[in-house]
Amino acid sequence: MIENIAIIALAFLGQLNIISSEQGSIGFFEQFIEQEFVGDKFNLQEKNQNYYYDNLNQENFLQPLPSKIKGVADFNIGAKSALVLDAGTDAVLYSKTSDEKMPIASLTKMMTALIILENIDLNDEVIISKNAFDTDGRKDSLAIDEKIKAEDLLKIMLIRSNNTAAVSLAEHVSGSVEEFVKLMNKKAELLGLKNTNFSNPTGFDSEENYSTAYDITQLFDYALDRPLIWEILRTQKLSLSSLDGNIKHNLKNTNLLLGRLENITGGKTGLTDEAGQCLALVVGDPIDNHKIISVVLNAEDRFLETEKLVGWVFGSYEW
């Protein structure tokens, strides 16, 4: 991507002490744009068009590029597709068919969560419709006509990967699932996810609901600026109730690596017949908490494979 070239150029100049301040870094990046190295097609300064530009404004310095340790053996993963990305530099640390379009199951719900956060007040009252309740999947004690706070429903959706919660929130945001999906695809376009398309907010198998391991890492990278999402995704257990207090929801996270793998920022599970076992995970280096984003699609054992892959990456690279 052209923005990666700009970031690498900035990092190189930073190493030469040509750029020594936040103001200097941004000034160079703006000059890079103004001199039309990028072109009108990319318009990197438009909000959400290139989130790395926003991130540069928030960093005092660019993080060093990771380098692979000499003599490290290659790693083979059983998952059909996988990618590990360095969250600080966008450097690819591991890749296996990472550009192949595939069903992604409930990893879809990360985009669903972003659209929800960007379009409604989380204190809103949401009513569970019959249409939402009839959606396939676990119910987690949700009931037709139940009134519940939007934030609590978001937690049920992410912690339990609950489809009824996803559809209820989609209806609340846009009036219908169809209109909500339009927002999802518009956001994917704005983020430059060229090999991604959504047809529902749940992740149900569909020829029109797909992405790639690479695009998923980009989506999760963008979501790192939403701390509430990660607070929810690393919550192991939680009890919630309807607004009237009459209905209780006791939640246990579907991500079995929580409490098993250290320094997890958060992750999202996915599982359908066509997508197989999927897992996206953001985790920090045990030494300095340097973050990586790992995605495995169609795995035999998503948790074990991710655990081994993360261990290999942190043992194979230095920053």
C-alpha cells in the first residue's frame, strides 16, 4: 500500500535524525501528499480513508521495524489462511494465503461493532424484535420485547458472539438489516478493504459475506482506536440485566485463550460450517507489550494454532 511506503520513508528518515519531532513527521507526510506522490485517488487526509494518517498525529515517534532473528526455523500452520501483522508498523510477520477471499464467520461482528459505535448513543434503549430473536444462534436469555441498554447488547454480541444482539442493534441503528449492511460496506470501502464484502451483521455463511486474513488485520488495526471494544473483548465473564432488571444475562467469553495466553488486548472468535474455526487476536509481547494482530481462518483448532503462531512470532522477531 502507498501509505506503507510513506511510513517506511518516515521511519528511515527518523533513523537519520532528519525527523526528530511529531510536528516534523507530520510536516513531511503532508509534503509527501502535496507533491502528488500519492495522487488524487487516495486522498490520504480524508478521515477514515487512511487511518494511519490519523495515527501519525497521535504518535511522538514511529516505531522501529521488526527484524527476523537469523536461523529461526519456518513455521507451518494448519489453518487454510493466516496472517500476523505488527500493529506498530504494519509489517507482515507471517502469511499463508492471506489474500484469499474466504467466509469469516463472526469476525464480521468487528465491523458491526464499529458501525454501532459510530452511529448511536450507547445509552439508547434497544428493544429485541421477533425478527432478531428468531435469528439462528444462542439466545443468552434474550427475550422478545426485552428492553436493554445498547452498550449491554453490544457486550452480549461481542462476548458471546450473539447473533440476536447483532441483528437487534443493526435494526436499532438503521431500521433494517439491509440498510445496516450498506453502512458496513461503505465503511469497508473507506478503509480500503478491497477484498471484503458484507451481506449481514452476524457473519452467517453467504457468497456475499467474505474477507481475507489481510483485510481482517487492517480492520482490527483500525479498531485499536476504540478502547471500549477491547475492554469488552478481553472480558472473561460478565453478568448483565434488562433495563427493568427482570431478565439476567450471564456471559462467558467464547475466546478460550483469555486466561491462557498472557497480554491479550482482545480477540474475536468465529465459527460456521463454511468458514470453519476462525480467530482474530491482538496480543502484546511478554517483554514490552509490543502488539501484533493475528488472524487464522478455517483452522482445525483455532486456539492452539493461534497460541503456537503467536509464540513463534515473538520468538522469531525482535524490535
